[in-house]
Amino acid sequence: MTALDIDHTDIMPTSVEVSPKEIVPSKGIAAPGHASAVSTYLSRKQKAAIIVRLLLAEGAVLSLQDLPEGLQAELIRQMSDLRYIDRATLKSVIEEFVHEIEDIGLAFPGGIEGTLSILDGAISPSTAARMRKMAGVKLTGDPWAMIAGLEPDLLLNILETESTEIAAVLLSKLKVSVAADLLGQLPGPRARKVAYAVSQTSAIAPDVVERIGRSLADQLGTRAPKAFDDGPVERVGAILNASPAATRDDVLDGLDQDDTAFASAVRKAIFTFADIPARVTPTDIPKITRDVDQAVLVKALVAAVGELEPVAEFILGAISKRMSEQIREEMVEHGDVKPKDGEAAMATITTQIRLLETAGEITLIADENDE
């Protein structure tokens, strides 16, 4: 009996206890004799079915859905044909199964997809995608679980481009909160069509939903990996955030001439020192200043005196009175700051704000122009 026709990584019979209530004596399917010879009357598939039945009876959680559909169907047939197994037969099957498990020194996943899962992070995404395409790998397991983990922008694109029926099925398989957010981002007419199509999905057969999910998962799985984590707007915005004001203004003026729409999107992505009062909640200021060197904070506030003085007052008014008084004293003692040094200090603060936002520790107030 080699591998018992099931995946050993899914069924590990450590500390298996035979439950007497699962066994009916004197009605076993094997011929009488010693336990060591009993299981020879069973096929490998029958032995696999017995092991699966025993583990399920003992409360084990098995990932049988990861097996090919053909094997799942065969397992169902074998389990439906079996009736009662006597103690000697069960004992022999368990001993044989445990012996095989103990003899395994190292297990490989068996298949391109399983191998790529093990190598995830160790090989490049482009190589993994190319291997999947060359091998024609089909995703195993629940395709909707894979789809639910995709980026919202990708899911939104599916809702916008696929037929209303497919979009309705997708929307129905997502978490309610995610589905509601995506539906709100669709144009009004499209949102109404998809919402109505959802009302027509009650008659769709489960196997049809499964095929739709697998088709979408296969389609998305063959997409070429992205070279950049962020889009061009976010990348240009991040670069300009860290650039001197003169450079930022000059680049934006040039973008306005070349691509007004792109320039507008970049302006919305930019967060500067001047945006702090409008975009940052006062209660979040202590979190921001906590991890900024006080000398840098003082330099930025000194540089803000004048045109950006309201920003400096906003920050000082949001921290403790004692800290505010101490910083004001240091600002007086510091003297003038070179424009280049002042901009660098301000950039440090805005960078810290972006880091905290990305980490989910603070939430920026939405720009009125984005609403």
C-alpha cells in the first residue's frame, strides 16, 4: 500500500485512538485470520476510505477539497460501498498506514502549483507566472477564497468589465462589507444592473458558481506580475513629496502641460507640510511628533514661521502645553534656518505621517477635492 491514494500531509495519524462505537465485530469484510494478513483482502482505495472515515470520526480536520475532483469522487464511491469493518481489519489498516507514515523522510507537494507554493518568495514572481503558464496549471481548492484575497482595485475591474451575471455572482461571494464598498464605486447605472442581477442568482447551480470562480481564478492567475507595487500616480506623488517645493512646483507645471488628468491625480496624491491642518486629526499629532527627533521638529517649525505659520501653530496647539512651551523656547534660541534645511525637516515630518498612515496607526482626513 503506497500512499493509500491520499495525501499524507493532510492526514497525519499521530495519537489515533480507535473508537469502539465505530466498529461492529463479526461483520468485517475481511476473511478470518491474523491481523497482519487481514488487510491484504482490501484494495488500496478501500484502505484509504477506512483511514479517512476513522480520522473524521475522531474529529480530525482534513483538507480533502485540495485533492483532484476525480480522487474526491472515488473516495465518496469507496466510502459509500463499505459497511462495517471488524476490529482486526481496522487494526491491520491502521498499522500499515502508520508504518508508511513513519517511513516517510521527506514529502514533496507533487505538481507545479504545490511546488510553486513552497518556493513562494524564493523565486521571482515572473518565473512563477511563466511556469504556471507553460504547465497549464489549474488552481486547486476553493477558487473563491483566492479571489476574495485579491486587491479591491482588481475586483472592481472585474465588476466593471465582466457580464452583469458574472459580476453578480462575484459580488454575492464576497464579504458584505467588501461588496458594499465595491458596489458604491461602480457608476450608478452599472451598480443598479449588477444589484438587480444579484436578485436573479438564487437559481444558479453550485457547480456553475464553482466553474465561474475557477474561470476567474485561472484568468487572474495568468496575469503578468506587476513590476511595481504602486501605480504611477502614487510613485510620482511619493517622489514629489520628498522633493523641494521649487522642484515639485516645476514638475507639476510641466505635467499640467503634458497630461492635465495625470497632473491632477498626482496633485491629489501629494501630501505636503502645508496640508497638515486640513488632513491630520489634532489627536494624531502627538503620535507623529513622538517619533520625530525634537531638533528636526524645531527646525521645521522655525522654517514654517511666515507663510506656513498656521501649520506650526496647529502642531504646537495639538501637543501638550508643557511640550509646546519647551519647543517655543527652543525655536527662539534656534535662530534662522536655511530654506534647504527647513524643507528637509518638513519632509521628515510628512514622511512620518505617511508611514503611520500606511501602518494603519492614523487615518488622514479625505481631501475635499476627492469627494
